Amino acid sequence: MYSPTPPDWREANRRRWDERVPLHLASDYYDLDAFRSGKDPLRGFELAEVGDVTGRSLLHLQCHIGLDTLSWARHGASRVVGLDFSEPAVDAARDLAAELGLTPDQASFVAADVYDAADAVPDSSYDIVYTGVGALCWLPDIQRWAETAAALVAPGGFLYLSEFHPLADILDDATGSRIEYDYFARDAWIDEAPGGYADMTTPTVHNRSVEWQHPIGEVVTALASAGLRIDFLHEHDTTLFARFGALELREGAYRYPMDRPRIPLMYSLKASKETKETKENDASEASGESKAAA
């Protein structure tokens, strides 16, 4: 239900995530044995849109147990750093990195709040700042997140965001065909559901979660206001799990049946930080165009 943000929202969410780390490590959803054997959890559109990461540094904000982070290292990133507010998740990520034979210089993990990332991570900037799916809903202040993330993007680098589409947050849970919630709601959404997406059967104690909806316009505007240039915003008609009963698994992703109209279920965004030279060139070109028009 919607509610004013409770003062203990951060601790409530942390307790919930801390408790679920061992459940996720043992779950079929994350399938760590397959990951250790080389299975790539990154989505195809992410690999295509991020492009070649060989020799580049990458920071993964809200990395959970680090599978996506470590996958970017497998794809050639020279240095990956993952940050998450759950210490058990960070410990698990460090263990996985060691199992894969990655040194701390190649893959390191930091336990810290995402809003404190600039002071917590080992480097002042990164070629790529990456945020994977299911991250933004845990943050009440998107402008603060955007400013933090943008500050960590190196000149000439970019931020890449892959997320669940906020339109899916307002549809009915059963069929995903009716609008039941407010797209522009600003209050927190508080839930007490036990279990979670990776394990619905194991009893859990810390079940209260506090989340927020963030319309796409809010996210794009926050990143642009933080000084990044929006390179693209792509919407996708697939998602990662059977969020609605009507979805069916086809071609490795969950989709609406072929006889139903499609709606966006995920989106991805790339936003770049210009170099000093690029800014000067753009300013020079703009000045030339103004003079020509005059």
C-alpha cells in the first residue's frame, strides 16, 4: 500500500536483503553452479547496447551478489567494482570473485549505501557506471542518485541503466491488463510479503519492504540535470520473470501472448559525460551556426 516514507526505510530494506542473500545463493533463479561454469546472466540487449568493455573500468551500483558485475569482468573489463548496501551480499560477491580467480585489482566489492558511493568506492571515476534491473525502486531520491552516479562517470565515459519499466508497476498483478495503481504516485509502497522472486517457499522473518515508483521522465530529467547527455532510451517488450499470470516464456524471456497488444516491460538508457574537448567543439559549432544564421 502507499504510505508516507517511514523513518526506518533503509534499515527495513537492508534487513530484508540481508536475510535473502543465502536464499538467493542457493536458488535456481541465480543458479550459481551454472554461473561458475560460464553461464552469462547479462541480457542480450545489455551486451549489445553497452558494447565492447575490453580494457575499460566499470562500476556497478547496487550490485547484490555480484553476478552481473563479475560477468562484465569476464567480457574483458579491466577493473570492475561492485557496491551494495548489504554486507552479506558483498561478502558473497567477494567469495565468487576469488573462486573465479579474479584479484582485488580486477574485481572488488564495497559495502555502502549507493548515495555514499562517491566516498566509498576506490576510484574517483569509471569509464562505465552500470546499474542493473530492480535497483531504482529502492531509492526515494532519484535526483540524488543521478548526481551521485554522474559524478562517478569519467569524461568520455557513460552511465548505462537497465530497468523494469514503471508502466508495469501500475498494472494488476494477475493479468497485467488493467491499470490499478497511480503512475505518478510519490508516496512509498510498503509491502509485507514473505519470500521473494528467487524463493517463494522458504519461511522468512524480515518481510517489510519500502519501495518507490519513478516515471521514466523523472529518471531522464534527473540524469540530464546532473550533466549527462542522453544517448538513447530504449523500451523492451520482455521481462525477466513471470510478473503477470498472462506472460509466457518465449525465446528466453517473458512476454505477453502473441494475440495480445504489447506494452513496454523493461527499458534501457545510456547517458554520456562529455570531455572538455567535446564541450569546446560543441560550443564552437553552436557559435558558428549562430553567426551563420545572423
